[in-house]
Amino acid sequence: MHDIAALDRRGIPGCAVISEAFKPAAAAQSKSLGFEPAIVWVAHPIQNRTPDQLADLADAVIDAILSLIGRPSR
């Protein structure tokens, strides 16, 4: 959250891509920073996915990410 908040303060568009298991932590950090970040939520867990599964996950969320950072979707 600190990174995305720092980008926002500098006028650089960005979004966080966060595993759904971390929703409570993200909400708590957002509240403590007084910042409401753009977030794309992905299914948990991440670490045990194969490279092909990670590519599929990325393909599934890339349009949402691009729209949140102000770029047109592919």
C-alpha cells in the first residue's frame, strides 16, 4: 500500500494486484494511510501456481489493470 500511495502522490497512475486472502490487511492498511487504492483482486494462493497458471491469471486481469491505470484495454 505504501508503494501505490507514493505513486499516487507523485501523480503516477497505478493499482495494486492483491490476493483475495489479504482483503482484511489491505483494508486496514488503506484506512491507516488514509488512502483508497485502486485494487485488482486475484484468487488465492499465488505461490504454488505453475507458470502457465500465472499467465492465465494475468491474462484474466490485465484489462482491469489497464483500465485502472487509465490506459485503454487491449
